[in-house]
Amino acid sequence: MKTIVVKIGGAALSIPFAWETACKAVAELRSQGNRVIVVHGGGPAINQALKAKNISWDFFEGQRITTPEMIETIEDALWSVNRKLGQSLASLNVPYLGVMGKDGGLLNCVQLNEKLGEVGEVRHVHGSLLSGLMNQGITPLVCPIGHGGNGKGLNVNADWAAARIAAAVGADELVYLTDQKGILDSQSQVFPLLTSYLLKVLVEEGIVTGGMLAKTRSILDAIANNVADVHVIAAVEAVEFAEGSKIGTRCTLSVTEDITPKMSEVFHAIQ
């Protein structure tokens, strides 16, 4: 039995069939006897909610700059995504509990930096709360709004929330379900295998940008905190992955097989 954290990206949920496929993958992983935690994003839902209120926004290094006037709208939009995902899981007979990261001390945060505003960096995860739910056969469905003190909610990048949760519960695997087939090189080809060293090369040389930059940094953090395997795959292929197909990008600290070809791919990509 493994403990697996599945992060469902908000952008992926806007792809036809991705929503249903992602939930079916969670059900499949559970049917194999695994303990599963789901963390979700909600970028498109947030965009729609902010547009409805004529609130503009911007991004910095793949994360949304969040002003005080935006945080309540973001929280409501994410919780709406949480409820809809919960309904999909329930339809597949997956026992779940939707939880807000700021409740029960689940995700305790500090403000990441002044540039991003009301964006939180997760400093502590109440891992025993999540483990207790899993021990009862329940899949926690985590909404990434963190607790910033004095009842204040902070917008937490869902990739980072998933990485810190995976580390806190001693997860065997962390799976990112995205709108891409994996981590891509400069020719839009999938890297099948990347070590921490190669991931750092991609960051330093600017091969990964935008949302994938934040994701790659969170992957490095997860690996550094003893999460052995991190996968980045397309949400529409999630069931295939759950059934054992070797697809997408696998990230790990080091590997026993010869990775020279993969290193060559990286250095070819940055030239």
C-alpha cells in the first residue's frame, strides 16, 4: 500500500473529459489499496470569478499576484471547484472530505513575499489530520487556501501545497495532473525521466517558465523532503497512469539506470 498525493491542476480541469478522467484515476488508485490525498487548483475558475467583479490580475514567476480585495473571491472560486470535484468523486463511490487549508491548522503559512501580496508559503502541514482521515478510508480533498494568522486566508500555489503535503505525510508518490503531457523541452518533447540535477538545469537555463517553473521548483522541494517519485502527466491520461502505464515525466533524486541519454536531451534543449 502506498500513500499517493494527486494534484489536479485548474487548467487541466478545463479540458474536455479531464475532470472525469482525473477522478476515475483517483478511484483506480484507491481500488489498488492505496491511500490517496487530492489537492486541486482552480486558475480558470478564479479568472472567471475575478472578471465577473472587474478585478484585473497579473502573474509573477508562475504565481498569481493576490491583492487583499481578491482573496475572498479566490477562496470562493476554489471552494466551488472543491465541491464539484467532491461530487465527481462521490459518484465514483470514493469516500472523501473537502477541507480548506486554512481550517484546523492544516496549512499554516507566512506571506511569501511583498511582490505577490496575499500569497502564502506553507511552513507547516497538519499531517496527522490528513493521515487520520486516510486511516478511516477517507480521501482528503484539499482546497489550497492557507492560514496566515488571525483568521487570515492566504492564496497558496496548489503545486506547492501538494509538495509540502506529500512531504508531511511521507508520501511514496506525488502526481501532478496537468494540461501538458509532462515536462517539455524547447522542442515541446516530453522528458521521460529527470533527476534533481537535471531539473535544476532546466530552471537555471530558463527552459521551464510560467506555471511549469513554479511546478518544477515545488518538485525539487518535494524530492529534497524525501518524496521518492514525482510524476507530471496529462490529466486526460490519468487513468492509464493509474493502471501502470509509464507516461509523462518521472522526477526523482537519482536513478540506477543509465541517464546519460536524458542528460544529453537536456543539454540539447538548452542550446
